[in-house]
Amino acid sequence: MSEHRIPLAGVIGSPIAHSRSPQLHGHWLKKHGIKGHYIPMDVSSENLEKTIRLLPEIGFVGVNITIPHKERVLEIADLVTDRATIIGAANTLIFRKDGKIHADNTDGYGFIENLRQGVPTWNPKAGSAVVLGAGGAARAIIAGLLDMGVPEILLSNRTRPRAEKLREDFGTRVRVVDWVQAGNIIEDGATIVNTTSLGMTGSAELRVPLDGLNKDAVVTDIVYNPLKTHLLEVAEEKGCRTVDGLGMLLHQAVPAFERWFGVRPEVDDATREAALK
């Protein structure tokens, strides 16, 4: 790529119009005075590979990947990080100067950094983590939690076989519990995480009984629309420390921006405001 080209990055998914990543990266580009652009791209599965291979030719330094392409890009990439391999999905591609496509997954990192920023006293080793849901986000979050030394993951999903698959992949520190029992395990959790879309604007509510929430628990929801979900409202009322889902989106973007544009941005109040515009 010519040294004089304006560096381009973006996000590929379908649909993509709802993504907040363009506001977020646009804010950082402006703040750091970088003459670059971050572009949302709605790309179908059949056009995914040829699009990705063309982008470096026209000045792209990398892209984020979102639903439904996060698994498929592992087959397209030349190099895949260990954490993307473990999670079975990538959310970040880096187009290297040697022409190779490097795939990484920063979702688990973003989740952990959001928890640390939201609750600086959070202790992963304080007890079990209850994880609701067994989709792609749950995989990244479980990998992150186990990495931090959480002693046990109590995992519950509406369809049990998906949860069982995660237990097979991550091992004996993951214990699967039937969805109808999810309310019972909440009282055993030092960290409670909703990784499902339940509670999101336009989705069904999370109907897990929350009476057993312990006031010492740290409760987080990856949903950020609304910022304060029913789960977080109830947890706050019970005196729990809570962390909303927006920070995960912001923190997962930090390593990608640094790799693409050479500057490590900060997640601060101005960053949150920019992402919510």
C-alpha cells in the first residue's frame, strides 16, 4: 500500500446499519488527528471472501467482523490468534504489510476490561460466574473469565445442547445447568453475566427469576440498548455492583484501533457519548 494513502478501516456484517462502531472509531480518529475513515459495509455471505481480499488493495488496514460472518472469516484468514481459535470466531482482521490477513478476537478482552473499569474491585476468584446464553458472545466471555481465574462457570442456555458443546470445548470448570434452574444458580454467582439478547429493545424480556441475587455479586449485561436492562435495574435495587454492556463494545475496539492506526485510544466519558450519538 502506498505510504500516502489515507488508511481505511470498517465493519462488515449483515445487517450493519445499527452498528455504533463508526461513531466510536470516527471519534478516536478525530481526537488523535488521524486522516483516516471507518466505514460500515453490508456484505452478504457469498460476497464475503472476495470483498475481504479486495479491501487491502484499495487502502484498508483492517476491518471488524460482526454477525453473521465471525466464524467464516477464520477460513479466509492466513493467520489466526490462539484466542480466536479457542473462541471459534474472529471480530477483528488486520491486513498486514506482507499481504497476510490476520484474524483475532477481542470480545473477551473487551468484556474483561469493561468489568475492570466498571468495578475496579472486581475479584474473578471470589466465586463462581453464572453465564446465561451459549452463543458466540458467551464463548468469548467464558474464555475471558477462565483466563482471569474464575474457579467455575455455571452455564445455562435455553437449548441445553449448545451449552453442552461449550462444556466439551472449555472443560470441567464449566458446569451446565438447565434453563428452568437458572434462577436457582444466580444466588451462587459472584459474577452474573447475561450474554443473550433477552432484555434488548425489540426482544423478549429475560424471564429468569432474580430473587436470589446476592448483594455482593457483580452483575453485567452485554445488551446496551437499553443501557439499563431489567436485569441491571433489579441488581441495582438489590445493592449489587452493575456494569452495562456498552463498555464491552468500546473496549473490544481499543486493540483493533491500535493495530490499524498506530495509536492506543482511551475509553472515557467522551468515548461513551460518541458511541451513543
